[in-house]
Amino acid sequence: MKPSFYVTTPIYYVNDVPHIGHAYTTVAADVLARYKRLMGYDVYFLTGSDEHGQKVEKAATTAGETPLELADRVVKRYQALWERLGISNNDFIRTTQERHKKGVSQLFSLIMERGDIYLGEYEDWYCTPCETFWPETQLIEDRCPDCNRPVEKLKEESYFFRMSKYQEQLLAHIEANPDFIQPKSKRNEIISFVKEGLRDLSISRTTFSWGIPVPGNDKHIVYVWFDALTNYLTALGYPDSTAEYGRFWPANVHLIGKDILRFHTVYWPTFLMAAGLPLPEKVFAHGWWTVEGQKMSKSLQNVVEPNMLIDKYGVDVVRYFLMREVPFGLDGDFSHTALIQRLNSDLANDLGNLLSRSTAMAVKYFGGILPAATELTEIDHSLQEKTSAMIAAVDKFMDELAFSKALQAIWEVISAGNKYIDDCAPWVLAKDPAQKDRLATVMYCLLESQRIAHCILSAFLPATTAKALASLGWDGEISRESLAWGGLQEGTTITKAEALFPRYEA
């Protein structure tokens, strides 16, 4: 039986338009999911939409539609974008689906039965855009510390979750599991936050109606974060352990933006502890994208729209740029100049040019029929060893979610291929009939090294890989086994590859 691997993105809020930040998390999750499938895992990859709460209710009223009509309209934008980006998710959860509502009610009831949810009264400063209550001590100049918008004083009856009870247990878990919160800087941030003291959390609202009713008291709506976080369970069929839930929970990794770190590393694990459920193995918070050095904002009209990037540069260029440009976990800056530089240098010059040159020579010197390698010399062994070493390096970097380092490791083999051509000079060998066997060996090693590189690149650039492998005449299944040297068979038909990535002239 294959080992299981469960990866999630956050569920995206339907009061938003998909931008580069949403695409970034989702492409990262897709690369990880594709890579794990390639390595023989049974993968469950989840994304979805967060559709409840006061913000959605207000926006729908303003637009003259029901909250569900708004959600139905906006969710299509996300689904269409994921399709264009080649996202291979197994499921798309919507918090308005019955399966989700049922699971949220079950989890709420279970924690209540265990004595960790109680009814009380809440009075504090409320930020509607963040859907968060704040004590006065945390306000900055009477404004929300997260979004800097005005807050209002609200007093309402509320159900509370005994979060304070789990402070020591949560700290002990973080200490005992160094990989639970990544990167390390974020782990330290959460440890300090928890050590300052956890308060009980208000987890119901009575001031609006768009949400999941509290079991047994429908005057109250379940707090949007309790509702949203539970999607990671409900998509698997929780609480039914015969469904995917029994196979895939706990999640191997939740990929999130750093703005929702606290909800995923304080609220979510304490909810799970209270319910007696296993905690996710890892929560990885990536950085934010700025645009040409400025924060993305609607008012500056500098929000980078992924569909526009795909139209202009092509899907695999966008995927490559997002995964290569910035170490995952750090903030990054988007600019068209940087993207064009990556496209022309890494993709057109290095990757595309190597394949075009190599396949053209195979057609010219051997009529497009792959010869057998005879005796390997030191330079051939060196290329073979570099290719094998790349596989181990990529595996290590993918486990660390170091996507840019994994791509660097693959590009070392691409560069080695280009250097190998220059060093072996096939055009010189071709002029000497006595060097026919040597030329055959050079062509074989050159093409086989690229076949392996493109197999592993399929996680990052699925559309490009399909084209590259077709020109190499290889139609086997891409798997861990396909990364072994010797997959290309003598007699395979090679066709001259068209430019994988035409250069972009700005």
C-alpha cells in the first residue's frame, strides 16, 4: 500500500479577487502534490473557499444579491484560475456545502460535550474586516493592530472556547516538534505569543446570520475561523473514519500565508486538542509578495492578476517564476523585468536551447533514431553522477519546501548538459567516421540526462515536460523508477524539439 500524503492550501475568502498571493500558495501546494505522487505517495491535495461571515453578508447586501449568490459567482473565478494554472487538487471544499456544515456541527458539539465550550458574555473592540475581537491593550491608536482600520465596541452573548486551558499543552507540543511551525522565525513568533498567555476565545456571533448555526442554539452563528479551519477535516469526510479521513488525517502540511499564522498554529491545534484529535504535522507560512517594491493594494491599482500573467507569458513561466524567484518562507518582490529575465535566461536559453540543440543533433547525425551508448568515459560518468546526485538533492529540498533550491539543483544538471556539449563537441566527432561509437555515447548520455531532468521537472512545469518528453520519444509513466539512468531505449525515435520557451522581447 502506498504511503499517504495530505497537503492543503488555506481556503480562500470569496470577498476577494484571486491575486498573485493566492496563486503562489496554490502553485506551491500543487508542486508538492505532484512531486509526492511522482515519488509513489497516495496524495490528497485540498483547496477551497471560505464563504461565511459578516464581510460576505455585507458585500452581498451592497451588491443586491444573497450571500450564496455572491459566493457562487466569485468561487468560479478561483476554480477557473486553478484550472488554467494546471492545479491538480483532488477536492475543492466550499464552507457552504452540507458535508462541511455537518462536520463543523459535529466538532463543535464534541468539544462542548467535553466541557471546553461554555456560554458567557463578550464585550470588546471588534474589527469587521478581520472578523476579530481585540482587547483595548492591543489596539494601535484605537485601530485594529492587523489592518489599521477603525474598530467598534461590541457587547454580545457568546459561546467561549477554553483556549487558556491548552496553553501549556500547546507549548509542549511546539517544543517537542521542531518542524510543527515553519519557518523557524515564525515558530519563535508563536512561542512568544503563547507565552504571553492565552485567553478563552469567543467562538460564536449573534450580530449577523450568514454562517453555520451553533448546534442547539440557532440564535448563535459559529465563529468564522472555527468554521473555516474545520474544512481540513470535513473535506475528508470527518467524522467518518471509513472515508478519506481515516486514511489521510492528520495533514502532512498546511501551506498558508503568514497573515493567518496565529489561527493555524494557536486556534486550530487547541481546537483539535480539545476534541482529542491528532494535530497536523507541519504548518508552513510563506511570505508576502510586493509589486515593484510596493505593497499590493486596490487603491494603488498594483494588484498582480494571475490570468493576465498567463495570457502574456504562458502558464509554466508563471509557475516557474513563483517557485524559483524567492526562497519559500521569505517575502518576495514581483516585477515584470525579473520575470522576463527568468524566462529568457533560465527557460529559453538554458532549458529550451539545450533540448533544441540536442534533439537537432540526434536527427542530423543519427536520422532521429537513438543509438546505444557503448563505452562511457570519465566525462560521461560525471554527467551521469551529477544527474543521480540531483535526484537526492531535490528530494531533500522538497521535504524542506525549499522549492527554489530544488529548481537550482535541477538547473545544475541543465548547465552541466550545455557544458557537456561544448566539451564533447559532437560536430567535430561527426566528421570522423572512426568516432561514430563515441558520438553515439555522447548523444545517448546527453538525451538521457535531460529525460531524467524533465521527469522531475514535471512537478513544476507539467505542460513543458509533456512536450519535452514527446520529442525525446519517451512515453513511460513518470515515477520514481523513471528517474533511474537507462530509461531511454536504443532505437527510440527522437524528433527535433520546437523552442519550449520563445524569448520574450519586452
